[in-house]
Amino acid sequence: TKKTIQRKEYIESREVLLQIKKAISTQQKIDYITFSGSGEPTLNTNIGSLIREIKKITDIPVVVITNGSLLYKESIRKALLPADLVVPSLDAATAETFYRINRPHPSITFENVVKGLLEFRKEFKGRIWVEIMLVKGINDNSEEIEHFKSIIAKNTFDKIQLNTVVRPPSDKSAFPLSIEELRNIKDLIGGNCEIISEFVRKRQEVSSEKKEKRILELIKRRPVTLSEISASLGINRNEVIKYLDFFAKNGIIKNLK
């Protein structure tokens, strides 16, 4: 993983808008237009103008999924104001846990992440869903949960979403919580807290055959990254990896990077 806080265009805005317009014209139903991508979307210097341009051509809600690390910057917060929904991560409630879980760029501090999140809530008129990724034995203890509650209590976030790692994780020492453990933490946090992990999505999942077909159709249209496939189709990254490995091993796709 390349750690950077350098902001630049990364992807040409014109190409992004063309793809969005094409999707709007060809898809029967689109729930959200989501900025997530491979990496951190707020690193793109044009994210604000892109959101504004999208709002001019459609009333489909615009969502930004962010790790929240740059929200302490006023320019970033201002850029996201036209969005309808922002989903920032808050994976730690103490500085020690923050550095252990996120292993951030040296210039990113826990204090600034929390400060930025709280400032953004004051300024942003849309909805904010805060996602907490829980890792067994690291940020799921009672002390950490109490710190989470303290941060959450300072502002009225629209939702608190609990997630946990999905096998196989990139870090072999990261283990998921059970559904019972997630439910206990949900009850401790209370209010508008919900569980969004794979446990509660299974009933809504489409068949494996349909997922394979959707992934292959997307790959055929243009070169895409793992994160783009996951975000576009709403399929967990780790599940996408399994399908891509299967396709590559069976000669269905090439140039897997």
C-alpha cells in the first residue's frame, strides 16, 4: 500500500463524467452515484467540482466513501458539501488503536481525524453514516467501545454502522467478530447503530452465478480495479478477489494485477 496525502487529479474528470452519463442513460435503476475508488477519493483535487457537475445532470444521490483522514482540512470539507451522503471511517477511538489498525501516513494524526469528523458534521447538511470496522482483540474491548460512544455522543450522526473483517484479510493477524459480539456492541452503542457486515447481508445476496456474470460484464466494458468492481457492483472486496482468482486460474481473464 502506497501511503500518500498528495492531492492531484489522478483520473481525468471528463472521463469520469462521460462514464457516469453513460451509466445513467443505460441503467434502469441507480440508487447512488458513489465516490470510493482505488485509494482515498478526497485525494482527487477535482472531487468537489465532479460532485457539483453530477448534481447538475441528475437527482441520483451522490455518496462519498472516505477514510476521513483529510477532513481536518477545510478545503476537503468544503469540497464534499454538495454531496448527499458521506460515509467516513472511524476504526479507532484512541490514538494507540488508531495507529495500530490504520498504520497511517506519518502526517495523519488521530486527533486531527476526530477533529475533522466533528467539524464536518457541523458544516455538512447531508447525511453522515460513520462506519466502524471492528477487529477482534484490538478495538472491540469495553474501554474502546466507551471511547467510541464518547466521540459519537458529541455529534448527531445519522447512522453508526458496525462492520468486521472478512476472511481472508490482508493482515493475517486480523480476526472477525462473531455476530453475537457485533450485536452486543450494537446494543452498547445503542441509538441509530446497525450491523452491516456479511452476517446480515446473506439473505439479500444474489447467487454466485449472477455475481460472476456481473463481474465479467463489467470487466469486458473497460479496465477496472478491484476497488472499482467492489464499489460498482456492491460486492465485498474479498469476495471479488476470489472470483478474479478463479477467472484467472481458468483462463477466463488475463492481465490480473
